[in-house]
Amino acid sequence: MVTNNVSLSEIGQDLPKVAQMFLVVDDHDMVLDGTLNRLQSRYPNIDIVTAQTADDALKHLQSAAPDLLLLDLSIPQAEGGEAQVDVGLQLLRELMTNYPELNITVQSSYVKALVRVVHNIESHAGGFTVANKTLPAQEMLARVDWALQGLTHTKDIDGMRAGLEIKPEWFEVLHLAFKAGLQDKAIAQRMSISERTVRLYWSKVYDVLGIYPEDGRRDGKNIRIQTEIKARELGLID
Amino acid sequence: MPQDISFTKRVSDLFLRVLPGLGVTGLILSARIFGLLEPLELFAFDLLLRLRPYDPPSERVTIVKIDEADVEALGGYPIPQDAVADVIQQVQQYEPAAVGVNILSDLLGEAGSEQLIEKFQATPTLLAADKILLPQVAPLNGTPPEQVGFSDIYVDNQDSHLRRILLGATDPLNTKAFKFSFAVRLAQAYLEPRGHALDNGIVNPAAMRFGDTELPLLNSYSGGYVGRIDDRGVQALMNFRNGPEPFPVLKLQDLSSARQAADLIAGRIVIVGVSDGDARLPIKTDAIANRWGSSARGNTVDAVDIQAHATSQIISATLDGRLFLRTWSEPWEYAWILLWGTIGLTVWIQLIAPGRILMYGLSTAILLMGISYMAILIGYWIPLVPPLLLIVLNGFQCVILNEYQGLQARSRERRRIANERQRTIKQAFNIIHNGPLQNLASLMRSTQDEDIPKPNLVAQLIALDAEIRQISDYLISEAFTKESSFYLQNDTKLDLKLPLHDLFYQVFSKTLERDLIGFRNIKIKMRSFEPMDEDNLDFDRKRELCRFLEEMLCNIGKHAIGASRVQATGKINDDSYVLRIEDNGPGLASGRKGEGTKQAHSVASRLGGAFRRQSNSDRKGTGCELSWPLKSA
């Protein structure tokens, strides 16, 4: 089982000791209650703000940036409105465009609908994880953890990719690292991007290749080497 | 969903449409070559001729008819020759330009032959008729040979109608002797004093010529004829004078009335003949409108009328420029037929609605008939029936094909809906199972284990109720076809309300999931589509662009066998969006290029953009690129 001190050498950021603020968006009181309970027991020091509509969520975001957004896709636009997946997706699009650094966990029964925002997910710089509502509490909390660490986890989104679909930029990173043997700094120079972006690309590559902290920890492997092995296996580099 | 047909589908549909069209064209062409259309073509020819405006009675040729009663009065058969001489004498007193006696010697008796011969010998413009085709009928003994022309006629053996005239022929019993027809002799007698001498043709030495007017020759393949007519001798198509009264006709008793006869004879050609159904077979023609009007068929005329028409035709051609009927050479005729077949195939075969097909078919047919009629008016007999049949048959097969394709599309649609229902049911079950059922189970457990305060229980039940309601909303929005729905070829449904770049991602994913031979070795699937301002793109444009991406990827799937990498990118470049699709397969093989390219170009032109396709010569693979301006950028 995953515990709270999972971290990855190059991406991981130790969990801050200071009080954090989470924004939880869900229109079901019951679900909201359950989620709050779990989060509170896992993160005793967090400050949790809740919102039940998309408009509400936006208002909160404008006033203070949370460390994590836990979002249900099926929400109403405004008070008394009808809960719709499209509203949640549209909110996601807006948030990811305006708050590229925001860490997000989507908790929903309709995670499949996320294939429609794949571009935003892949370009998103903050953490992004997905938790199906039927996921056991412990795993759901692990996803929240990963999002806080800035990781991307989209394996649960059925049909998001046909096998191994990647962006040309990620492919270039892979090539420069494993064929030209370059370090992130050199890769950044070669591609005229920031090192930060290179690290973002790496996190996306891990997600595509299905390399997540749990595996790395269990096997005690170096994540980069693991990535190279997997990439060669799949024919991404030859 | 007619607008939802993909490029390859459209290409194959078009092929499916063109193929039967080509079959129909081949059918019509071979039917013509084998002569199956000849009766129809001759029918149409006659029809067009008799639909022409009426000609007034001729002012150059007058007919004197000796009917049964006259023969009786002259002494019955055989007609005494002095009686004929007497008729000639009566005609001559009104000073005709020439007189032709179209009475063969087999009808004449012996009595008074010296009198008649004397008349011939004394008058060079008095012409006699003989018959040179077997069985021959010799001219009267002692007639000067240059005053004799043969009166043989040819009728078409298909339907015994007369459409041709024989201008000259070799005597079958004396192959060295070339003889002129009675009509040519009469025309010569009329035209030579007016300065138009009879000679061989200049353009075609085998043809005849009066002055500058060459009489066009007929051969056995002219017009609708397919080589089955007897084309011996010098022949031409008969250009009848149309109308119920093409020539003034005098009876024998009219000759004694000077007032009536003088005007109709002085200075004219007078042809004297016998009109007696018992003695001479009437000749069939449908090419002249008679007193019953242009619609009447089954007309007959006397042999003497035929001679008058032939003579008048030659004289009018020489003096008035009233043309002989001409035809195109065979290659032109077939080119003409193919042209109309092609118009049917390419222009209006793309229509769907039977009403429009009918409308276009009718207007094409009317245009064709109009052209054929105009052509006849200026003296050209051009193919009408074969192209007309092509139009009709193409129209029929067009309607039938549409019906067939419509049926196919409907059954595809039914299958798709059935699949979708099944998916929806499965999906609904999953959602219910994963969501409310779980919550219900946990609620039941907790009510058994502990005492839950009533308000709390009510709140949970309300939440459960809301959750269940939400499922139906979700299913309605997700699972059923909407106006903005778009289906990929593997029936994946997309919603065109989504941003275009997000749609591209889905198109890419779903298309590469297909089991196409070119996708089997692909290891690296790279794609990246930047968002764009898409205010100027409506659903149709977005649908077309998604189709385009799908089609280009499918091309790779079908042709880039062995490719290991495919890349699709959408980037904003200045003020335009550039969508590029590349692979590292075997490159552009011949035959691959045309596919979808036309449609791609038309998509590009509708967007005001451009489409390029290139084969990378330095490295492997192909690439194509569609770019269009982002208007509101």
C-alpha cells in the first residue's frame, strides 16, 4: 500500500509542513462529507474549502490558489442547475488554461469523458491524476498525493490513447536523453526550452509508459533507467 | 447522413456510379455497331425531316400526273405512244424549260411510235426514262442516249422506305457505261443553260458537281446506317421538300385550260408520269408531312413525285444553296455519342434526388433533341437516338443506384443504432453498479449496524435519488445521436461541439486503433494539436476537417505498409493553421496519389487554404499538409 512519503528524486517535493489549502468541488453533500473525512484524516493540517458548482469553484480560485483541486466532473454550472459532465469538462479546460501550475485530481464516475480534454491534460504543468469514484479510499488518497507531487496519472482514462501515443516533443526528449545521452540541462538547451519544461515532459513520458512511483519504490529501480528499458522494449528508441 | 460520407467512401461510391454508366455506354455503342439501333435512328431521321417547316410548292418543277381515268381515256394499257406525244405537245405549247417523260416503255404500246421519236429527236430538252437495274427496261427505240436517264430508286431493305436517291450508276450489263439518273438529266437540262455545267467533284472526284455545287456522297455507314444498305453507284440522301403540297400537280384535263397551265409550266421543268397504284407500286416515306400533318406516318408517294423531289433537290442546291443532307464521319459520330454519355456520367449522375435526376435528364434530352433538330435544319443528320438512350439509361441507373445506396446506408445506420443501444445499456449498467448501487449497499449496511438519525438518512436518500437521476442525464447527453454528432468509420461517435484540436486527438486515437495493414508495425504514434480560434468553423467544416485527418491516416493504414512511425501535428503558423500528417512508410507508390487528394483540395478551397502532398525523396515516407487561414486571428 502506498504511504505518504513516496517521492521521486527529480520531481518529488517533500510534503510541506505548513498548512495547505485544498479546494474540493462536488455537488453531493454525502460524497463531499466522505471525501472531506478521508482528506482530513490523511492531511490533518489542511485547510479544506468546498464548492458545489462550477461558478463557485471559479470564485474560490480567483481569491486564493489552492495546493490541490479535487474535482467531480458532474457538477452544475450554478446553484440549482443540472449536474452535467460537460460543465466539469469546461471548467477543467478553463482552469488548466488559466492555472497551468494547479495540481488537480479528478474524482468522478465518468472519468472516460476526460478523453475530450486530452490536449489540456498533456500540456498541463501541474500535477494531474484521476480517481474513479469506485476506487478504494487508500488508492484515491495516493492519487491525491501524486497530484500534489506534480505527477501525471491518466492510466485510468479508457481510450485516451491508442497504445503508445506521444507528443513529438516528448519523443525528442527521449531521443536526446537515451540516444545522445544528454542531461536535462543540455536537452533544454538543444530544444530551446526551460529545464522545468523538460522535467514536465519527463513526467508525461512516465505516465505514457506507465511508470509510476509505486513500481519504482517496490522494485528499487532508477526511474530513468526503467524508462529507457521500457522505451526500448516498446520500440520508441532503437 | 449524406454529408458524412468519407473520402474513400465517396471515391468508391463515385466509382460504383461511373462503372454502370460505362457499362451502359458500352452497351449503347455495341448496339449501334451491331445495327440494333438502326430502325430507331431511321425513325428519328424521318421524324425530324417531317417536323421541319413546310416548303411552299416548288416554282421550278411541275408534275403532270396521268391517273387511272386518264389512262382509260387515252386507250388503256398499253398506252399508245401517239397519245403520249399528244400530251407532250400540249405541255410544250406553254414553253417549259424541260420536259421529262417518266413513263417506262413497258407501259407503252407500239401505235404512233414514229410521232413520239420525232418529238424526242426534235427537242433536246425532252427527256425519257429507262431502268438500268435488273430487270432492265430499255428506253424507246431511237431516243438519243443523252436524253435518257434511269429512273431506278433504292428503298431501304429494312423497312422499304425511300431515303436515298441514285444519281448515277454503271449499267450492270455493260460495266463500261456510266449512266445518269433521270433527275440528274432533268437538272442538267435546266442548269446548263444557266451556266452550271455537270462535272466531276473537286473535293471528291467520285461525286457530281453542278457549277460550284458538289453533291455530297452517301456511303453505307452514313448517319444511322450501319453498313447494310446497297451503296453501289453515286448516291445521296433524299432531302424531300416538306409539306402537303411540295409541287404543283396538273391533271391531264388541266392542260387544256390555258389560264391554269401556263403559269405552272412556262419556264419550268415538267415531269409527266403515271399515277396508278395498279401499274406502279406506291413508294413509302415517312419523311414528308402530308395533308394530315407532321404526325402522320405510313405515307406513300408516286414514283413521279420521287423524281420531282430529286430533281428539285439538285436544282435548289445549285441555285439556292439549299443543302443536301450531310452526315459526320464515323469517328465524329461516336465522339458525339460519347460526349453525351460523359455529360450524363459526370455532371448529373452525382445527384441524389430522383426529381432532380429527372429534371436534369429531361433538360439534357431536350437540349440534345433541339441540337439534332437545328442540325437537320442546316442539313446535318447527326446521331440522336444513341445519345438519347444513354441519357435515359444513365438516368435510370442513377436512380436505381441511389436507391441501392440509400438502402445500404439505412441498414448501416440501423446497425449502428443497434450497436449504440447495446453500448448504452452496458454503460448504464456499469454506472448504476459502480455508483448508486454501491452507495445503497453501504447505506443498507449502516442502517443495519447502527441507528442513523432520520434527517441524516433522508439526506442520504435524497443524494441517492439525485445520483440516479444524474445517470439518465449523462446517458442522454453521452449516448444518443445529436445534431452535432460525428461518426468515424469505425462508428466511434464524436461531438462536434468540442474544440477542434480535442477532436483531432480523438480522431487520431480512434483511427489508429483500426486494424489496417499499415498500422500493424507502427511503434511510434506522435501527435500534437494546438488549440486555435475556431469561430469561423461551423459543424460542417469541423466535420470535414476531422474526415480529412481520418482519411489521411487511413491512407497510411492502407498503403504505408511497414511504416513504424506516424506523426500528425496541428500548429499555428502566423495567421494560419497547419495540419501535417507524415509517415515513414515505403513512400508514394503510383496510384496512391489520386486518392482523397481531390477531396482534400476541395476541403482546402472551401477553407480558403491549400493542400500539399509530397513524397520525401531524401528520406522514406510521405507527408501531406493542409493549411487554412485563421480568419479572426
